[in-house]
Amino acid sequence: MTEAKNADQSGSFPDYYNGHASEKQTSSTNTSPPPEEQKSATERSLSGRIWDAVTWIPPRCRWDPEKPPEFSMPLNILFGFAGAFTVANLYYNHPILNILARDFDVPYVKVSQIPTVMQAGYAGGLLFLNPLGDLLKRRPFVLALVFFTATMWIGLCVTRSLAAFTAISFIVGVTTVTPQLMLPLVGDLAPPHRRAAALSIVVAGFMLGILVARVISGTITNYVSWRIVYWLALGLQYFIFFLLWLFMPDYPSTNPGGLNYFRMLFSILQILWESPVLVQSCAIGFFTSAPFTAYWTTLTFLLASPPYQYSSLIIGLFALIGIAAMLLSPFYARQIIDRFVPLFSVVLGELLALIGICIGTYTGTFTVAGPIIQAFLLDMGLQTSQIANRSAIYAIAPKARNRVNTAFMVCVFCGQLVGTAVGNHLYARGGWIASGSYSVGSIGMALLFCAVRGPWQEGWFGWDKGWKITKAAGTADGKTAEKSHLAARSHLDRIKKDGDVEKGAVEESNTEEALEQMAEEEEANVAKESREEGKGPEVSSSVAHDAKGDSMQDDRILSE
């Protein structure tokens, strides 16, 4: 009884211990249940204890309306690290498929299905799990997914059955969507005028995970069993879970009133229908991601053939070239993407990628310098384009950022699949130049979609709203003043905590007005700082109007 009381006062695992104490109190007067029921109760309490441990929140990470947790650089780096070695789960198997075929004693064609199955699972997770970030609290949702993924990964480390390995790979692919939950969260937390720099750290982590997974897997498997790679990945996943459990704050849900899951999925189509900037970004993302996978898929064939004939180890080390672009991206995002309208940065990114592809495609058959330059410029251009596009689309509907991100990432993912399929097909028919020429055309299509509408355009087509490339101060997309939903939630929670129900009801009905007022105050502060520093433009007079329209659109989507 003392144990239960102490546990309840500390806030740790109250449900389990209170229930256990109650059982102790009644056990002296009631007849003991049959052994089968005792066993069942023990099993339930054990699973409950595990769930309580996973979802328990350290005091310093709990939501406090008096002092909401701040978004800091260490937390930003933690999200980038977690994203890197979570998304890496999808790519450890890519360079070792021939070894898996030998170990499972099956034809190569059977193990070649594993990456496809895993990517299919990831696509399902993007579509059906990622939107839940708009409904659930992010901390318990992310931790549950990471813990479940790590636990299922044990099966990949020990199984001797290819069928079991393939099935578990699909399940793990579905739940490896936690990085895509972190990006909208960073969009929520980072100040709009610094959002690109914050997003660039997480996006760089994703790209790092994709490339490093190939290097680690290919290198280690040259000397020891491939299972060592998978055991290492398991340790990294539990380490990520431990770090997030210790340091990830418990932010409130963006929609605490709840949403219907199926209507929430349908609302993704509605957001697309009503948001020209999102459709434009999705199209650009599709045509930009295709050359990336086409390049990295066909590069192996090029380097393994004359005149190079490199070993698999040397080919795997080519992935390290992309790390240089990743290290530069946060600085580039701070100096360029955060200062100019997203479309300007997208065009710069596409031009970087186009230059790299042209150099690599038309010189790669006789000098290795071409593919090296292409790897650097293509990675740099892709990251620049993705970060800038996300800066634009996260301003569309702040309460629906996970659904916006779902729409964007599904298009990017489809582009990656098309790039892999078309790149391989063209390489088989016409070699390196044929595959690279497709990539040139794909970037050309992305630039064509950039030209369809200007950065200040409200509709689907045109440039009549102007060609200005500098942002309004304090904005992410250049024109929309955004509201701090966490600040508003903190304000309402403080009122409710004080017990003033009537005032709380009035305040909650006026939340949007309060948010707009906070946005205007933030705008004024940032504009003042910009003028004092002699940097950045004045805030546009249309910003407040854009913010109000954005808020009305957001609320209409949610209500429907």
C-alpha cells in the first residue's frame, strides 16, 4: 500500500500500481482466483508495465503551460540523428543482396524482392500512419513506433527463414516513418524565419542515413557476417529510443479535440485541391527525386564495368561524397533559403542538380571525376529543393502539417520508385548516357513546374503578382505570418489550471484572434530587429491578411 501511495504521488505508473494495491487490499477478504486467471492477470500487468515504462515522461520533459519547452539546437540535432539511423533501416540490405541470397540459399531474384517489400511498407506507413501526427501527441506516438520497430528488428537478426525475413521487413518498413513525424514537428517548433535552417539539419540527417547505411553495410559485410550489421542497427534503434525517451518534450496535440481518422485521410485530397503551392511542390518533388535514385542505382553498374571495374567496397565509398553536401546544407539554408522566397531557392537547387547531372552524364564514361561532381551537386540540389519546398508547404495549414507532409512525401516516394525503374531500364537498353539523359529531362520538368506560378501568386498559374525574391520578415514562405499554436495552448492550459472555467471557455472561443495577435507582435519584433541590423525587408502589409485567410482555410479543412 505504501508502494502504491508513493508511486501515485510521484506521478510514475499510477494506473498499474493503484490497481495492484487494490488487488492486495481485497485479497485478504476474497477467495483467490483460479491459477489460470492469476496467470492472465500477471500477463496483463506485465504488458501494462511495459507500456507505462515506454510512455512515462521524465519531469523535465512534461508539458508545463507556465514554461513550455523551447526548441533548441541540441534537440534539433537529436531529431536529425534519430531520423538518420531510423531511415537507415530501409537501406542496410541494398548492398548485400547477393550475400543474403547465399546465406538463405535461394536464387538472387527472391532476395531482390526484399527492398521492394520494405519500400512498399514504408509507403503504407507514410499514407496511413503519418497523418496520425495531426491527431495524437507526438512523444508517445514516436516512442511507441521506435520501440516497436526495434523489437521487431530482433526477428531480422535471428531468423533463418527468407519468408519470415521478408514479412518482418514489410512490418518494419511500415513503422519506420518516425523521421516523417519529426519534420512537421520541427515546422511547428522552429521560428518561421529560421525554419529552413532547422529543417535542413533533419533533412541532412535523412540523407546521411540513406548513404551511411549503404557504406556501413557494404564495408562490414566484406569482413564479417551480415547479421553483425543488423545487430548493430538494433543497438542503434534502442539507443535512439533511449535518447528520445530522456530528452523529447511532451508537446500537446495540434488537434486536441480529436479528428475522424478516415475523414482526416480524405482531407489530404481536399488540401491538395485547395493549395496550388502544395501541388506545385509535389510535382517538383516528384521530378527532382527521380534522378537521385536513378543515379545511385545505375552508378554501381557504371563503376563495376570497364574502364573502372571498381570493387564493391570502393563503389560503396562513393556514398561518402554526399556527406560534404549534407554538412554544407544547414549553413546554406541559413544564408540563402531563410532569406529568400522558397521558389527562388527551389530553382537554385534544380539548377545545381541539372549542372551536376549534365557533367556526370556526358563525362562519366571516360573520367570518374564526372560522377563525383554529379554526386555532390545532385545531393546539394535535392536538399536545397526539398528544404525550400517544405518551408513553403508548412505554412499552408499549421494544424494539418503531418497531412501536408504526407501528400508531399508520397509524391517524392513515387518519384524515387519511377527513377529506379526507368533508370535501370534505360541503362540496360542504352547505357549510362541514356539513363543520365532521362535525369536531365526530369529536372527540366521540375523547372517547368517552377515556371508555372510565381512565389506571390494566389492562384494556379501566372506571375502577375510580382517577381520579388526577398521574404517579408518573420515568415517562412515569404508572405504568411504564422501563429504559435503551442503558445496558444500554453495560454489556455494556464487558464484551465487556475480553475477559471468561464474564462477558459471565452479564451478558447477566441483562440484564433489571440494567435493572430501573437503573430503580428512576432512580426513587429522581427521586423524591428531586421531594420536595426540593416538586413531583410520590411514586413508586407498583406501578411496579416494572408495569415487570417490561412487560418480560415485551416479551420475549414478541420471542421469538414
